[in-house]
Amino acid sequence: MPAELKTAAELDVEGKRVLVRCDLNVPLEDDGAGARRITDDGRIRASVPLLQDLTARGAKVIVLAHLGRPEDGPDPALSLAPIGERLQELLGMPVRIAQDVVGESAREAVQATEPDRVVLLENVRFDPRETSKDEAERGAFADELAAFADLYVDDAFGAVHRKHASVYDVAERLPHAAGPLVAAEVEVLRRLTEDPARPYVVVLGGSKVSDKLKVIEALLPKVDSLLVGGGMCFTFLAAQGHDVGSSLLEADQLDTCRAFLDTGKIVLPVDVVAAEKFAADVPHDVVSTGSIPSDRMGLDIGPKSVAVFRDALVGAKTVFWNGPMGVFEMEPYAEGTRGVAEAVASLDDALTVVGGGDSAAAVRALDIGEDRFTHISTGGGASLEYLEGKALPGLTVLES
């Protein structure tokens, strides 16, 4: 961790108002009765230790967070109200939930909240200035947010790659520090990029090669093996000359994949679960990667591929896994992700990092056991950009 990155534990917070940027961007679904239900509360649970610590030390905590991408101001479907209710349950204390971000409800909530307690402001993206490209607009919004507090703590690693008002501009206006999630992420990512223990194996999944292009370019020179699954594997298989049927294919990335394959470090599936269409209730079979029917699409890696990947992971001392091996949300296509997750989790004396997003959700959904991994990231996109070598605005300002 950079020496300049001050942590929340070093702040004197007693009697202070502390503005905390959390990552509470969790998946919601309609419960059938008109309400929104949280389907994965992992990020909320991850935020609890910092909030408990700050309130225990006498701070009034004002939580900022976003949910989704509201396009035209406030959207009831993206309200933080259900997140606030779950946060209250996890904290075991009342959480005052404001009905706006910097308006009358927010001001009243902040004023009325006692020391040692928490107030949650409404979805910060309900104010379009949060994500504005205009620095003056963002700055004006940041001024209003900063007026609520004496100190600022960023514990939302999943947002540090965004130059948004609540991530970047507020930190410029208040004494600031990194929360434990951000500090832990930076420490782990440095271990992945600075002289990692070998063998170093990276497992990448997800839909598209183009989404992971830069991180593959950055990691290939550093790793011993790079295992590719998920929808992105079909572009690699096509680059080898295989017919991939109706599987996801990025034809414009074939030459790039051939160049990656020339390194000799890429390990690809040898069989896949192929189905007639993207659905759970259709015929599906395990087929070799050399004989995918023209009218079928691959939706998971097969059991032989799991064995190949498991063998490639044997003895690894550093592993970074980002992206599921298939459509794990559908039971017929979950076993590839389960098998690879179990293989990573079973490694002894290794640094095993799950790169957030869908991978972290899969660990929880498939009941693999979060404590079986060294670290589960709370920010998939931010993790990938860090590994690409990009400067992340939220970290840059915390280090200043």
C-alpha cells in the first residue's frame, strides 16, 4: 500500500461528522408484490465493519452510495431505501434514510442524526452533477456534500476508477482517508502486480474479449498461465480455427486472440455445454470444442475443461480469477464456474483473489465459501483497471 494512503483507523473521529462513500450497488429484483428485494447483499455486509468502527468511536456517519445508472434524475426503482433497511438490520442500530441527496430531507436527516449513529443519503446518482463531465458542475455538487461533514472516508473500491463528485471532488475538499476495503484492495492488487509468488495463474471469464483486452495485454507478460473460459473463450477457439456454432463471437478480435495464443500461455476449454438457445429449459449437451453443432451455442465449459483448468492451477502460488466460466445463474450452466471456483479455493499456501463483480456473486450464489479465498474484491471493474496499470482517480486523490 502506498505510504501516502492514510487509513480511516488513523483519523480522530470522535464528535466529528464523517462522510463515508460506500459501495452499496447491489442487485435487486421485484419480489412480486411491488417491492424490490436484494438478491446479493455481499457489498452491504462488506461495508458494515467500517460503519461499526466509526460509530463506536463517536462519529456521526453520513453514508453516500449509488445504485444502478439512473438516466433522468430520481428513479423509485433505484432508491437506496431497501439497502438502508438491510444496512439497519446488519448494523443492529437505526439508520436514518434521507429521501434526497442534498435537499431538505438530507439536511434534516444529517442535523437530526445523533453522534454514534448513521444516516444514509439517497442514491447519489439521482443528482446528475455526480457524474457530470463538467468540473464546475461536479464541484458545486461536491461543495454541497462536503458541507455535511468534517472528514471524508472512501470505502467504495468499486467506484474509485470513476472521476465522480462523491469519489473524487469531495475528497479534494475534506481531510480524507481510505476505508479498510479500499486499503485491502490496494494491498492485494500490489501483490498481484509487484513480484507475485510463482507460479502465477490468471483465470478470466465473462462475455467478451474486448472487455478484458487491456488486462490480458497487461497480464500476459507477468503470468505463467492464463486460463480463458466464459463467452470470451469462443473468440479464442474461433481464432484456432474451430467452428463455434451460434456461440458469442467477436470477429474483430480474431487477430488479437491469435497474437495472444502465440505466447503459449493461454489455456482454453476442450469441451463445452452447448444448447439450442440462451435458456435453461432447452436441450443441452456436452460437446468437444472441435464439434460444436452449427445451431448450438456454448453456455458453459464442460467437465473435461474443468479438469484441464484444475490441473493448470495445481501448485499455483498466486491466482487471480475474474469472470464466470458460464451462465452460472442458470443451473444447467453453473458447473464450470463451480468447478473452477472449487479448484481455486482448494489451493494451499497461495494468494487467491476473486476479482469482484459476477465472480464474487458466483462464489456466494454457488455457496463455495467466501472464507476459502484470500481476498474477494468488491470492485471488478476497478480491479481490472488497476491491473491494466491505469491511474484510478479515487485512489489518486486519496494519496494526495
